[in-house]
Amino acid sequence: MTEPAVMPDPADPRLTRRVAGVDQDGRAVEATIVVERPLTLFLNGQEIVTMMTIGDHPDWLAVGYLLNQNMLRADDVVTAIDHDDDTETVVVRTEARTDFEAKLRKKTLTSGCAQGTAFGDVMEKFATVELPHAARLRTSWLYRLMRAINTAPSLYLEAGAIHGCALCREDEVLAYMEDVGRHNAIDKIAGWMFLRNVPPGDKIFYTTGRLTSEMVIKCVQMGIPILVSRSGFTAWGVELARQAGLTLIGRARGGRFIVLSGDERIIRDADARIVAEEDRRARRKGAGDDG
């Protein structure tokens, strides 16, 4: 029996807030806005980073961040994850001793929302990943996935100002995460996959944000062969996708999309002309949006 997809909970009172304001005519209005809070991550007692996040799934976010920064390996054993709301901290503990003092001194600001940070040897791992050549994406799956994601429960539909990422298999959404930055959303999915031992080779990754170098690097490091976005591309993102053999699909809206890398994995089995246009009320962030 297939487990239900992991989805956002727009009704969670911790994630949004009602704020009073005035509209263009000077009338009193209320707006629903997304909450943003700091979360400081420790690994085996060493402070790693403070992230700004909406605050849901801190365990997945912490583990996924460490994986995507090469501070955790696929064969590492996580012995405990302790989250404390009062101190706004999450502590990950592993069997193996760790010391990343030297690595933390070498950092690169990425193109992530509010500038994400990559540490040390991230590109060294990227260069060693070999993505599965046999993975395929049918366009009929893609169109059904986009429709399902655009109508799923969402903090974006409730409050805006947020990005979403989804892990999919064929035309099924397995997990959908949201956060103020797409780098946080992808890290949550990486952590969820690691802690549940979910294999990446037959998966499709979907994001509402731009296909930047950071998104490509993280997707490749996670071992996922197909990356899709409703938004656009950056030049370095495309260059890295081609180097890694990643299938990179952008501007995917309604029946339209563009493939700039890895077209050999696409099976065009659906007529784009009969795909319904998106309902404007259900549209996620797109190419012209910030973040």
C-alpha cells in the first residue's frame, strides 16, 4: 500500500500570521504572511550555521543541509536529532566524530534566496556523481504532476512569499516541502529521503524556483536524474546540468516546457495542445518572481 504524500499544512498556526494593514485606497485590511525564524544547526556539538526558515520539519532540514554540504555521508549513522523551540536550535548527533572547523572557513555565497552558502568541498563530490542513464520522464506524467502540485495544499496559496519543492515518482507526488528559500525546501526533502532510506535513481524533482547552480548541484548530489521547474534557468545551472548528465526542464507551465539538458530521458507520449491552462488562482511562483 502506498503511503500518503507528505504535504504542507497551511492550517498550522505556527507557520503564518495575520497582520493589519491598509490597501491602495487607504482601507483597513488584514494579510496572511509567512513566519520566518532563525534555526541554528549543531553537528556533534559544533555550530554549523544559522538558517532562516518557516520552522516546520527542522529534523529533515538539518539532516538534508548536512548531506548537501558533504558534512554527512550516505553511510553515516545518525544517532539523535534534538530540536528545541525555545533556543531555536537543532542538534544532530552521529556515531562518527566530526570536526569541520577548517571546512567552515571556506564558504561560497550561492544564488539561493537571500544568498545560500556552500562550504568547502561541495564541487568535489559533485564531480564524482554518476546519474542513472535509464531514468525516464513521460510527458503524460509531467503534466499530471504539475496539475497535482498546483492544486495541492500550500502555504503559498495561503500567504505567498514562499517556494515549494516536490519529490515525485512517475506521476505520483511523494513529498512536497515549502520554505522561504528553495534551498531550504530541497534540503528538507534530502533529509526526508535519508531518514527514510528513499532511493533517488527513479525520482523526479520539481521546484517552483529558478534553476540555478545551487539547485542543480544539490539535485545531482542527491542522485536524482531529472529536475523540473516552472521557472527559468541560469547559465551556470545549465552548464553544470550538462556536465553531470542531469535532465533539466524549465518554464514548465500548462502544456509548455523547455529542456536544456538531458532530453534523451524524455518520452513525449502526450499532446501538449490538449493540456489545460493553469488556473490563475493555483499558480505557484514563476520565472518573473523573486527568490
